[in-house]
Amino acid sequence: MFNLDKIIRPNIKALKPYSSARDDFFGTADIFLDANENSYGSVGIKEKANRYPDPHQRILKEKIAKIKNVKFPQIFLGNGSDEAIDIVIRAFCEPAEDEIMLLPPTYGMYQVAADVNNVKTRKIKLKENFQIDVENVLNSITTKTKLIFICSPNNPTANCFRKEDIIKICRNFDGIVVLDEAYIDFAPDRTLLQKLNDYPNLVILQTFSKAWGLAGIRLGMAFAQKEIINIFDKIKYPYNISELTQKAALSALKNEKQKNIFVKKLLVQKKSLMKIVSGLPCVVKVYPSDSNFILIKTTCAGKLYNYFVKNNIITRNRSNVAMCENCLRITVGTEKENKRLVEVWKKFKK
Ligand SMILES: Cc1ncc(COP(=O)(O)O)c(C=O)c1O
């Protein structure tokens, strides 16, 4: 049985979080002389940023709660979802003692964050069809396994995992399942966000970096039961989301339609790109994609990658990733960019 009290690190459980000036007083007043800011203003920028931002991002979270149909206390905001990846490890994994399970090939930051925190990883490879080897995952859980990272749609394979498999893992694991849905806007019916209340051990990550087109503002979301979110809030830096980021995200959320237009356009582009690419030189296989990128098996990924670079086109060579030998990962670009990619590719000589 999942028991949060049992899996939280004792030092984190006992942690008394920093109390900032904006924790002690939140509201409106005529004069703020409590946080040692510069009352005259900000240097060099038009936006007003001389005040510390709301450490709890209240207005932004209220808006996100509505759009995502979750409760306000179920939301954590981080400096990209990468911050949430790090925090979940720091909350639950005792360095040099506990373990995290990864399902490679998958997003590289899980391993890096584990390494930074001196936490071992146990890797259970995906099956040949890039789906989860559920039996192997469940059989490989030990008393040390505190987290299982599942990325769906998965980077770099681009596909979603079967919902039933993810749910089976949630049901049969006493630790935390971190479900990274960074690319979920491209496959919205595959989200498990609306099942959040059914699984007390589920943490879902989403981001503003992909479909929302806001990678530069650094804003990621984690959704979970409020008891888990409270732990993340205790650990985070007090003002982890800048004033400018909070404002930009609020403005974006008022334009959800634009995000949906971008998603539609990218999906149309992806469909035609996948069709064309399958007939281009050196292509062995174009894998199915539920995201805004495609994974392509080739006969010579390294050469092709360098050829693209020479032509001022940057793709990602994933050849050194297990199960992705000779694979390029290509982000779907604009119509113009994709056309150029195809033109250049057609002229490639091995
Ligand atoms: C699966 C996955 N999760 C998380 C991230 C990082 O997202 P963020 O920009 O919110 O830190 C990426 C970025 O490429 C990703 O591919």
C-alpha cells in the first residue's frame, strides 16, 4: 500500500521551509519596505520587475487549475519540468541508498538528475515495439525502488505508452510513478491527468516548453495529490518562478486558442513530413509519433547528421542511445523549414 509518510526522506519530512517576506505578508499595501528590493524600479527593462514575485504563483495556478481541471493545491510550478524532476528525486530518494527505475530509451535528464543526487538507477528497457515491459518492471521493483519515471509520449521514441500499462504500474507499486507528459498536447486524449485522484502515488509532469511555444520562459508543471505538492513546495527555492515568467504564462493562458492552432498546424506538418521522409535516401523506418518530433531509423545517421549541419539544419543524432542505433530525431518545423529539410535530404549521397 502506498504510504507517503513511509517514502518521504526523513530530513525532508522534518524540514522547516524558508519563510520569505512575501510569505509573511501577501496582499496590497501602499509602501513595501519588507524585502530589501529597489523601490525606485528596475534597470534596463520596460517591464516592472523590482519586486520579488509571488512565491506561490497564486494567480497563475488558479488559471492553470481551471484550464487543466485540477484543484489549485494539486499544482506545483517549476523552472521547467526539469526542476520538478530534480525535486521529486530530492524528496523521496536517499542518496547512495535508494533507487529509481528508468525505462530506456527515454529522456536523458532522469539519469542526470539521479546522478547529481547520487541515486542509483535500474533500467528496464522498453520492448521492441517501444512499449513498456510491464511484467519486467513490476518484477524488478525492490524495497529500494522509490520512483519509476515513465515518459509518455516518450522522448526519443515519440510514441505514447498504453494507458492500461501505466495504470497497472501505479496500482502495483508502493513508490511514486512520475509520468512525464511534456508532449501530451500533441496527443491530448492520452493524458492521465483526469485520473489523478484515482492514484495517490501518481505525479504528472507537463510543460509550457513544447506546444505552448514558451521554452524560453522556463515553466513546467507537476500535478499530484496536495500532500505530495506540499512536499515539493517545501523544497523549492522561494521565488523559483520569475515575475516575467508568471506574467508571460498568464498572457499565454488567455490565448489557449493560439496554442491549439499551433498544435493543429504542427500535426498537419508532421503527417506530410512522415510520408515524404519514408521515401528519402537512407531511411529504413519512420516510427509512429504521438508528439511534435519523429524518430527515423537510417542506414547512416552520423553522415546524414553532419550533412544536415553543413546545410545549416540541426537535427538530433540518437545513435548512441540504446535501441536507437542509426536513428535521427527530427523536430517538426514550420512548412518552410520542413520543405527545406526535404529538399536538402533528397540531394544526400551516401
Ligand atoms: C520528456 C521531456 N520532459 C521534460 C523536458 C524538459 O521540459 P522543460 O523545458 O519544461 O524543462 C523535455 C525537454 O525536451 C522532455 O523531452
